[in-house]
Amino acid sequence: MMINDIIAGPILRRTTAEDLVLWWVSPGECEGNFSCYQNDKEILTLNLASDQVKHFRCGQHAVIHLLHIKGHQLPVDTVLEYDVKIQKGQETRRLVDISPGIVYPGHSRPNFVIPTQVNNLLHGSCRNPHHFSDDCMLQGDKKLGENIGCPQKRPTVLMLSGDQIYADHVAGPTLYAIHQVIELLGLNQESFAQASIENSDTLHKDQPHYYLRELILPLTDLHKAWYQSKSSAIFTSVYAHNHLISFAEMMAMYLLIWSPELWQHIRFDGMEVPEGQKPLYRQELINIQKFTTGLEQIQRLLAHIPTYMIFDDHDVTDDWNLTAKWEQAAYGHEFSKRIIGNALMAYWACQAWGNAPEQFNTEFLQQASGYADSPDDAHQNAFIDYLYRFQNWHYQVDYSPKLIVLDSRTQRWRSESRLGKPSGLMDWESLCQLQQELLGEPSVILVSPAPMFGVKVIEAIQRLATNLGQPLAVDAENWMAHPGAANTLLNIFRHPKTPQHFIILSGDVHYSFVYDVEIRFRQSSPKIWQITSSGIKNQFPMPHVGILDNLNRWLYGVYSPLNLFTKRRRMKVKARETDQPGARRLVDQSGLGYVEIADDGSPTLICDLHHDKITVFKAPKED
């Protein structure tokens, strides 16, 4: 089969006054040039053979390209166009020739803005391809298309705060498609240690274990209770029956969620489905086929807006680093260590590299190139070991307000009293570093994958499960679950030199809400807005969120005495009601967050964009 010159992308990544970053995947290393235009006049051109274009080969016909132009001196706060012209022999093809749907109506090239001020933004998390809900990333494409020619009105950035893929919750049809992509692109193979499957070639072809992967995933005795006779699963997700395992599977998943190109080569006939799973397979197939119909618009959106990303649990696995006990089990087993490492490799290549390329220095790139040039077990293990030691996944972008994106997954504050208790989402050192980055800033946009100020009644349920010794059963991770991390975080907000305006963007929880937060008994309190939007294509099981909404209102209202028993008792937290009927505060419909921001860093409009409506979170009445 003929493979297109661009398999996935281009995705516009970091765009600042200093950096211009573009990511895409092609069957081989591209020849040609990249050009920028203003008012149809070419103002910058770069040969793709330049050392400003890095490559990472992940298969025989799959090469990731990262174009990073540093110190570009392009004009800011104005609409610019760009093109990637790929030359093959005597033929030169432009982006619009390769992917006609990449441009908005009336345009011949993709365009973008290098912002200095964040006037508005799109944000969200949790985009599960086979979930029955609508893919609300499409609403971002619609929003951008409506304002494509206006630098002040078009969304400034798209912030994806976790679960860009679901490595641990994969539909049967998707896993079947992944295996076809692996064969089509010749993605890298590997061998497995301490596993019942010898190598990835067996896993992808002879024994794919559709709907049965819990049978081959690694086990541990560390999670086993005294009364249990069998070893327990390390990967405890109830949806682990199609858990991704190999690096090739992880890579193929990313390519399939961002681009329509590969789906044209996918066939769903011929998959052997266990008899008991056939009804589930048929429903998943309907949902997946609906998902793929919108991918051309998703590709167009990502080509036009600076897109920043950070991992959360499902980008790797459900319980990733939840407790120190889980870490002991996962990293002490060769097979589980490889699975997690494969997810980190794919995360770096597809997400992290474009966030802040300068953080991946020569030593890092040598490790990556060593594997790309010789994708054998020795180089793969060396790269994975290096990734486990790496401590620089967090990053910031010098917009106004400054955008600070937190790594709350690999810098955990482990419990000192009991290994099975939830770890803090960030340790002392990383929180101190965060405080230093905040000092002197008048306002910030802080991205925390999990809400810093969550729904108290849900946190109480998680605490109860933890006390009963079952933190993994309820995914008991929130900022207040660990006393040290919670107190340090709240002290940061109470610091006299902290920014006066905090916008906190979060996802993870599969429902949306907005809190206005201030410090009690202090006149000069900073203003904090906890804005949670989740999920883009996922939602909390109905009607449970409505019940939890009412319980939280009754038990933990602003003046409830129960607040005295919470760690954030010195903070005043007001939940915003929506403009929808019923005075609901928690929104359980899939949506993409949209925020408009004033010059001083305060939000003037907070809403969720759904496929059929817009939910606005109303500002609270003054006391």
C-alpha cells in the first residue's frame, strides 16, 4: 500500500518569541523546506536537511520530525502562514497537496499566531477514542475556525492536561487496528523478559490476546493480602484486557488518535473475537468508527494552534506511581518495567519533545538516537533506564500570564508511615522549585493534571478507602491525600510574595467544575480559580455525579463546620453554579474547556464546549 508523505501531523507545538516548534511523522526523513509567510510574502525558509530538524526513527516506514527554530525573529501577535514542501525526485508537494483538509475554507496554507498575551485558551483531558460520548476536541476546531483571521479572538493555546491516550483502556477494534499499523509501518520489534510472551512479533500476530491481556500482564506478591493464595496484578485497571504492552503498540496508538491517514488502511474483518466479548466488540466498533469521522478536523486544529501536553495516569497505566508499594512491584519486575518504559518512550517522542525541546540535551538525544539507530534490547533498556532517571518533564512557557505545567507523576512524595498509602503528587524539592518559579510573577496559569482543590466528598471517600487498605480500588490520588504535599502546596498559596492571580487548569476526574478560592482571614489574599474540564471524550458514570454534587453541597458548603476537619480549612472555596437548569455545580457531559482572560490574569469567561451546547460557569455573588 502507498503511505502518504505525512502519516500524522503536522502538530504546531511551542510557539514563542524565541521558539517555533513543529512535529510530524513521515515514512522516511523528509527532503524539502519549511516556509513562513506574512500577507502572502515569504519571510522565513528553512531546508529540512538543516540541523534544526531532528529525527527519531521508530520503524522501517515511520520517522518523527521535530522542527525547532530558535531565535526566529518572526513577528508576534499577528497571523502568519506556513507550509512544509516535501520533495521526492522532481516532484514537490505542499501540505495542502498531501492533506487537503489541513486548511480552513478560503485558505491555501495553515496559519498560526505567536502570542505574547494569553487572551483565551482551550484546555481539557481524557480523550478516550471508544467512549460513547462525543469527541469535543471538534468544538476546538469549530471555535478556531470561527475566529481564524483575528489574533485577539482566536484561541491562543490548546492545553492538554493528561490522558491523551488510554494505554490501559483500549477497545478491541483499536488494538486490531494498532497491529495493522505496526505491520504497515514496520514499527520496531522487541523481546520481553519475565513474560509468557517471548517477543512483540508473537504478541502482535500469533498471540495478540484480544480481550485477554490480563492473562499475560505481570503479577506480584506485594499487593497480595494475607488471605489471598494467588499473586495480584500489578496493572489493576478493570479495563486491562487490551492493555498496550510494546513500544510499537504505544506509537501506533498515538498515530491513530491524531491523524485520519492511517485509518484508510485499516480493515476490521478477520479479527478473532472471544464469543463472550462479541457484543462489546460490536459497540466499540460503532464508537471507533464515529471517532474516526472527525479526525480530519482534529488534524486541522492541531496544525493551527500551539498545543502543549503533559502526561497523567492513563498515558502509561491506571495506577502509575500511586503508592510506593506499587512502585516497588512495578519497577522490580522486568516485564512491567518494560511496559511502563515503552509508554514513557512514546510519551517523549509524541508529547514531551515538542513541549520544551531545549530540556532534552545532547546526552538525552544520544540515548534516543542510540535506540533509533539500533533498536535492539540493549539500546531499548538503556534508553528506558535513562528515562526513569530523568527529572525534567515539567516546563514553563513565558507568555503573559506565564504558563507553568507540572509533572505530578514522576516526582512523588512517598508516604513515610506506610508504603501502601497514596504518595503526594509532588515531593518537597519539586514544590520548592515551583515556589521559586512563582516568585515575582503577577499572575500565572498553573497546569495540574489532577485538581489542586477537588470535590471534598469524593476526597473523603478516597480517604476512607485508603484507611481500609484499598487506595488502588478508588484511584485515591489527590493533592490532599498526602499531608506533607498538601501542607506545602497550601503554604505556597499563602506566601506573601505569591502571584495575586492563579488560574489552575486541571482534568483527570471525568467531570467539570470551577472553584473560586481565597485565603480566609486575610485582606490581601491572592485570587485562585480552580478550573477543571474533563473529559474531552469521556464522562463520569451518570447519575452518580449528581448525587455526589448534592452531597458535597450539603456536607461541605462554604460555611459548613466539616471544613474545619479538612486540610484546606484555612482556604475559602466557593463552587460556581452553571447556567444550566438545576443549579448543578459538577458537569458530567464530555466537553472541551474554554477560558477568556483579562490583562491582569483573571478569567472573564469560563465554560465548557459540548457538541450540542455551551455550559457557562457563573461568577459567584459577592458576600
